Amino acid sequence: MIEKNGLKYWLAFNQITAIGPIRTQRLLDYFGQLKNAWQANKTELLKAGLEEKIVNELIKKRQEIEPENELKRLEKSASQIITLFDENYPKLLKEIYAPPPLLYYLGRLDLNNDFPLAVVGTRKISDYGRQITQQIVGELVDCGLTIVSGLALGIDATAHQAAVKLGGKTIAVLGSGIDQIYPASNHNLTRKIIESGGAIISEFPIGMPPLKHNFPQRNRVISGLSLGVLVTEAGEKSGALITTKYALDQNREIFAVPGDIYRQTSAGPNKLIKLGAKMVTSAQEILDTLNLQQAKNFKAAKSVAPETETEKILLKFLADPIHIDKLIQNSKLDISIINSTLAVMEMKGLVRNLGGQFYVKAR
């Protein structure tokens, strides 16, 4: 947890576009705290690994930005903030290359015990696209999954609305500041998302307008928060396909709904299927692929059947995929105990069986 006095420097650095996730990490690695980086001279900043052009820009921006004012600005807004150092920072997002150093959010951002799935697609939604999105999202929500999307018109808004309608949880990722809802017509939808226990999130600073180049960057967060990405309807050059490219880089599953070959907005999913995406026509196929049949019962099972000492031991070694032979070696437990415990943990939704005797923590 970042102390209030230190948080203002995170907010200040986030105002400087040239200091993105990678350069922020360089500063943290060298200085330990962003407060020290903010107060450093040019020589030290160069030693930290920043390019001279970036250092000159940073020094100039520091004269225009007052960290204390950024903190007051945050406090005046209704939003909250979470950094990479916070325990409840989304674990899936933390795994990706160059995760956002901080996130602004409205609502409840508690995804680490959830099963998030991204649903994206075209803004030019057809009746078919609306129908299939509502159907599959409804099935996913009914099975306990959290829906992640980008609050855009079309498929995104339909996915959020379908989740909210059924009392499900949904996360909207913005390509603008948390106070700049875009499109404006979705203001009422954001309220419903928050009231339903979901959240609106953004890595961009307060006041940032919805600039065109923000949205590809936003798309990597949509896929990064999720176990997989579902494209229900999209053109061949749709921005939704950018999300799937990020998903591939992040080792996420990609699902696509087949469509009419004469319909332009079916070209995207059909192309993805040709390239190897999992073709789906129902939520069950997604659940089977991700091994999430027990998602709906996970929280209930968690409350009535606390993790045993054996489960706690195994979970220490399951952060990354691991073969059962290596698990036996690391845990020093008997193979029969491990097999029976993994079976129970899989039913409870604690672990995923990846096949080939490889297992990984499910959340």
C-alpha cells in the first residue's frame, strides 16, 4: 500500500505521457520510490535509464505539475486509485507485459476471486450481433463469470447491459480519464454498472479526453484483466481485433462466434476462427475450454469449505503452470495426497487442470 504522501508522486508521474509503465518501472528499480525520482537531478535520471530527450521533458513537466495539487484533485473526485504495490491490484493484469502502474476506478475493483472474461466487438452492431451477445453474456453471468468490456457503443455496451440486467458483475475499461465517460450516452449505463457491484476503470489521469491513440492502449487492459476474449461480431479491421492481438501476447484464450459470410461485421470473427480461435456458439463451450464449470459455486464453496493446510501448501507452487512431478518434488507431499487434493481444489475452482498433468492457480 502506497502512503498518501507517496501517492501524490504516482499521480504526478501519471500526468506525464512520456513516462509510461516501462519507464516508471525503471525509475522504481533505480530510486526505490517515485518521490525520490521526482526530486532527482538530470544526472541521476539518466543513470536510471531514461533517454536524455525524456529526461528533459520530465524536468520541464515537473515545473508545471504540483504533486500536492494532483492529490487534492483526486480527493475532490469520486474516484479511487490502486497501484501495482496494492494487494488487491488485479493479479491477471499484473502478469502482462508493462501493466499500468496505477488504475483509477469507480465502484468495486475486487477481481482476484472472480472469473473475468472480455466480450468485445463492433460499434456497428446488427440484430444478430445483439442477440448472440445478449445470449452468451447471459449464460456466462448465470454461470458466475464477470464480464469485461470497453463501454463503447455496439457490442461493448450490449455486453455490459446484458450483465447488469441479470444482476451480474461487469467491468468497463475506459480510453479516457475516469471523469470523461465516452460516449456520453453511456453515463446511465456506468451508474448501473457500479450499482450492480462492478467498476469503471482507467489508467489515464483525471481529465484525459478520449483521444484516438488511447484506445489501443486501453484494449491491452481489457484482455489483461481477463482469462479470455470473446468476439461476437466485428469487421475485419475492427478495433476489437487489436484486443485479440494483445490477448495472444498475454497467453489468453480467444473465442469467436461464427457469422454470415455475406455480413461485413462477421468478417472479424470468421477470420479469427480461420487463424485458430475457438469457435463458440454458447457459453458452455467457453466454460469447457477454460475449465470453469464450477465458477458459479466457487464463492459458496470457498465460504463453506476453507482451504486446508495441504491446499495452502500446494497453492504456493501453483502461481505458474507446473507439472505434477515438479509439484511433488517441491511440496514433499505424497502423490496420493496431491492427486486427491488437486481434484477437490479443481471442483472448488481453486486450480485449473491444463492437461498433460499441468496445473495452475485459477485466480
